[in-house]
Amino acid sequence: WLLDEPSHFQEFWALRYFGAAFHEGVNAAPPGKTKLAFRCDISQPEWQRDSLDGVLDYNVVGGAMRKYPRIVMDRKEANGEIVVEYGTSNNIEGANVQPVGWAIDAWSRGADGILPWQTVGNGGSWKKADALALFYPGRDAHEGPVPSIRLKAYRRGQQDVEYLTLLSQVKGVPRGVVGDCVRAALHLNAERKTTDGADPGLLTFAQLAPGDLYA
């Protein structure tokens, strides 16, 4: 059985078994002593049915979140789930507005966060462009992890989402209303590029310009 990105219903049922055991242990702990959540990476939410209802706390969803938004968001509301969209970061030679656009676009659609599926580079990442290296290893034994420019673009996206959250609260309007306006103003027409069905895919925003973000 695959407990990561299940593709058959029996695998969802196996996840439910472990999730129920997890919650049994957490619920047995003294009140206020535990801060734990049951997380699953789900790439095929359309095959999930009700198998994880009441069990899944932290739902990490791939590109299918955009194909089946009602399924994912209805479960989020009904079960109190945290929903995070995972995918791929832009290539180093690509535009670094991609993480910013992804963060804002995912927020506007109801997600609670985004997650690049790989983030840590290696020694060779300093010499050869490595799309997965959002953190670089220290160049000697005394230097800690080194942030990439793309990681700072993710921070910019996070901070913009915080501003939009405050705007929604101050104006007293739902997130979706603010999100629709922002997507229109920034021309956030996401296109998902993938190599195969199992690839989490890269969301690109061809019409997103740095100047529009600043404005």
C-alpha cells in the first residue's frame, strides 16, 4: 500500500486506520498537552470518498485541488481541515514572481498555504542550477543553511497574503470576494505544467508582472 499520495481506495482505508489510531492516542493525552495533527498528502481527492472524514487534520493536496475545488473545499469546511496546495517551484532562470503569484492565487481560492515539494539543495547546487534548492547548504562547517532568492520570493508572497487577510478583515468581506478582485487586478491566470500525471506540476502566471504586484 502507498500511504503517500494514495491511488487506490484500499490505501485511503489504510490511512484511515492509522489516522484513527493516531487520534485515539492524542485524545488519551491530558488536555492541553498535545499539539499534533494527522497529515496526509493526497493527489487524488476525487477517489477519497468519505474515508478520511473526521480523521484528516492537515490535507496537502496537489494540482487536483484546482480540478476538484468543490470536493476539497467542501471537506475543508465540513471537517475543519487545513488545506495546503503542493507543487513545484520555478526554475532558477525563470521569473521569481511565480512563488508570489502562487501564494496569492492559492489563498484567494481558499487554501491555507502552499508547499514546494522539495526545498533542500546539496553541494552541487552551488555549481549547477538546481530548481529544488530553495535552501543551499553552508559552504563550510561553520555556515548554516543559505536562503535562495526564490525563498525570499516565497516570503514576499506570504507577506502579501497577510496584507490581504487584514484587508478582508478590515472591510468585513469574505476572502473569496477579495481574492476575485486580486486575481483580476493581477491577471492571475494559472497554467499548470506537468511531465506526467503523478508530477505535482508547476503553476505559471504568464501575465503576472512585478510592477502590478508593486502597484
